[in-house]
Amino acid sequence: MKYKKIILAGGNGYLGGVLAAYYKNLAEEVIILSRSYHAPNGNVVTRVWNGKTEDDWMPEIENADMLINLCGKNVNCRYTEKNKAEIFASRLQPTALLAKVVAQLAHPPKLWINLASATIYRHAEDHPQDEFTGELGTGFSVEVCKEWEAMFFKANTPRTRKVALRMSIVMGVKDGAFPRLLNLVKLGMGGKQGNGRQMVAWIHEHDAAAVTEFLLQHNEIKGVVNCTAPNPVNNYDMMQTLRKVCKMPFGLPAPAWLLKIGAVVIGTETELTLKSRWVLPKRLTDAGFQFQFRHIEHAFSNILMNKNKA
């Protein structure tokens, strides 16, 4: 085993499952902090917490190689005042709590990765955004990202290195964007969404997990890191590529006006589809991280193959 202990706070969702599976054979213990108890899966165990208060879960974080905070209400919802408040609280409260606990531990985690979002950058169709030259956007989702990162970085944890991991759309088998896109293609509705020019920052689930290990191994990296494949695509090309991989000859497009109506019906926001996220992982590529899935056709083909095996 390479590592002693990996902590996944709020790790009972899709990405938490990806990370737990990745580290299962690399760490002596993988501990998931969850609001509900789940039976152990080998060395992957759950400790119950509410993300708000200190309790008997706190000693579990001692001597951890890495703490990854994944907490946050899914933003795939309507931005009502109630949902906005929950989106903020579900990110800020656990981050503040972990900051308080990490600061008082005798042997705190070596690395604390706080999940962040690539949506913090502005709508960009003119040129890509990276950690050094990228311009932050405006609007509700961006303000969430800004406050989330500010809460994280103001924490006084001198013995724990910190990385805010600005995650793009994660493509994988069991959940996330891919199954939804696949359903659209199978139903013949896998054409461009809106004008199709909006850029899509994406990453294969394997690379998303591998990035966290890369950060653990590179003590010189701290601060903001973009977690996205080095070859973003526009929406038109992404949907065309998925249709090609699925051998679907056609896909009806969804104009912006129709997406707005549909978003109301299914309880989401068009921003999730229409915002152009042209984001590059400059710090990772500069540091030598090797992406296994650099191009979206390779990623889609691999995910579809694994889905068919499941």
C-alpha cells in the first residue's frame, strides 16, 4: 500500500465513489464522511457526520495522507432562493468545519483538496482560460465558487498544503454528464444544444482521480488547479463525437428557446448547458501530468465500452 489513509468528506456521491474505487487498493484505509451509514466495503468505511458540527469523526482525520472535501448540493436545480441558500451552505459550512478541525489536530492531513468548479471562469468563446490568465465570471454560480474558495484559503492550516481543484464536467459510466448525454443520443435528440459554439471543459473519471494522486505526490503544487482535459471541445463537436461512437446517424438539435422551456419543466438551469467553459489545465500540464484520456472520442469510446461490460 502506498498510502496510510485517504479521507473523502461528503464522499457518498458519484465522484466520491470514483475516488473510493481508485484508492481502495492504494491505501490502507479509505474513510468516507457521510450523513448516512454504509456497510464497509473492504478497507472503504463510512463515518457518519453532518458537515456542521464537531463529533467523534474528528480523530479519523489524524495522520491522513490526504483529505478531499467533496461536499456540495448538486447545482442541477432551479436557482430559487431556497436552493441558492442550500447551495451556499452545503459548501461553506463543511469547509469551515474542516478548517477548524484540521487546524487543531496534532497530526493533520498532509494535503487538503477542496473541490471547486471550473465554472468560476467567465463565458468564453474567444480564448481559453487558465489559472494564470483566466478571467473570473459573474452571476450566482460564480459567486458561489468565489466564496467557497475564499472560505477555503482563509483557513489557517500551516501544516497542511491546500489545493482548490477547479473541476470540469466529469465523464464516467455510472453518473455525471455522460449517461444523460447518452440517453439524448439514443432518443435521437443528440444534436447541438443552443448554437453549439459553447466550449465544454471535460475530464474522464479516471484522470480526475489520478489528478488527486498526482497532487499528493507533488508537494510543490498548492493553490488553484484546473482539473480538466487538455483538449476541450465545443458542444457541436462533442455531440457529433458521441453520435459517432454510438453509431447514431442523426441527432435533433435543441435551440436555446427550447432549452429554456425544458429547464423549467425538469427543474434545472440553462446555464449548465449553454455557458461556454473554455478551460485549460496549465498547472497540471506544466507539472508533467500525463492524461490517459486527452481527446473526447477516446474518452467516450472507453466509457461506452465499460458501460457495456457492466
